[in-house]
Amino acid sequence: MIQPKKDSDDKPLKIGYSSKIGAIDVAILTMNSERMLRECIDSVYLNTPVNNLIIVDGFSTDSTEEIVREFQEKYGNVIFVQEKGTRGSARQTAIQMVKSDWFMFVDSDVILSRNWFAEAEKLVKDDVGAVWGIEIWSVLKGMKILRLFERVTMKIFEKRGGTHDLLVRRKTVEDIKIPFHLHTYEDGYIKDWIEKKGHKVLGVYEPYCIHFRPETVWTIQKHIEFMVSDLKYAIHRPMLLLSYGFYSAIVTYQIFASKTIRPNKKSPRNERP
């Protein structure tokens, strides 16, 4: 386990931030995440006032832990734990480690947009329990369907939630018990839980994150596996089935266009994240 060098309660906000909700803990789940992890964490420290960075790792065998240690040496506020379980159990572990009044979930293969926290904080009101910035696939840069993709993605979030870049009010989930078996749709469980507490979960176009999906996703086999794993949940939500059909069209286009998917920090919206 990697622990912070000192008690983060005594640590001031990151220079350049004047925050009404204070510094936040940021939780990232990892499992052989070296591909985009360094860029992801860089964007977290650049765009949010980090109290503690909490990494819940599934016993990675690549350089994930080495990358995390680099940030511990640089910032001194990293917590690294390992567990074998599901995404549901990993998110439960992260929530139990959070100390700040607000915290974030950030996926290990996304880059936050510029000033992510400052933009999200503007939306925080007494009845808001969480803010989710829309995820945009990195491969959509320059494609005419980007705006349509954003509308479809927002509809999906309304039905099943998302944790790509989710700012959460801790008190709304402090007593949550995410079912261990939820390796997918644990994000939907979190969204439903917060709403049942009487708080809003906002899906917004600003801020946002760029999602650098792995090359393995752009294969017919992997896409079929994804669809099958989600089918048992989506079958009860017709809108999700239609939306996933749209996603399938994008994946099919990428496959047959024979494009090489490489990390590109430039935003599909033609601005630097």
C-alpha cells in the first residue's frame, strides 16, 4: 500500500484554485492501465484541487504501480490499494476511503477538459448530489457525427449513469452498499442511489472528458462481448438498445476504415482539454 506523506487535512488547496467546496479526493480504478494512466493523472492534478488521489488497483502486472509511485513522489498525497474483485467492489472500497465532502471518480483512460472542476463547481447547489461531464470518444475528432454522438451519450447517461468523470457529494453515498457482482452497471446503481436520496445527478456537456478507448475495443469480437455483457441490463431499457445500435455503427465504421487508434491529447471539439 502507498500512503500520503503527511496528513492531507493540513494541506492547502492546489495553487490557482479558489473553491467553495474545498479540495476533493479523486478515485481511479486501475487494472493494467499503463496505456493512458500518466496522461489521465496529469489531467486530474491540472484541473482539480486534489486532496488525496485514491488508486484502487486489481493487481496490475504492467507498470501501473510504478506510474502511481511517480505521482506519490511528486505530490505526496497518493493512496494505492490492491484488491481482487469487481468494479462494483472497487468503487465501494474507494468510497469507504474518501474523506473530503465531495470526491470524484475518474476513469484511468480519460483526460479531463480544461478547468474541469471550476466548471463543475458552478453547477453545485443544495439539491445536487453529483455532476457528470459527458465522455467523448477520442476517435470522433473531426467527424460530423460528434454532436449526434453527444446527444445519444447524454440519453444513455440519463438511463444508466456514468463514472468516467463524476463529481459526487460524499454524504449521498456514505451508506451505499454496491452489490459485489456488479462489474458493469455499478455506475447506474450509484446514480439511482443518489437520486433515491433526493438529490439530482446532473449530466452536462461542460465540463467533459476525452475517452481514449483501447485498441482492443475496436474489434468485432470485443464489441460483441461488450454487447452481450450489457444485454441483460439493457433489455429492460429500450432506449439503451437503440443507443447501443448507434454505438455499434461507429465501432463498425472504425473497424472497416482500418484506422489506428492512438492516444491524441487534442480534443474532438478542436480545443486542448
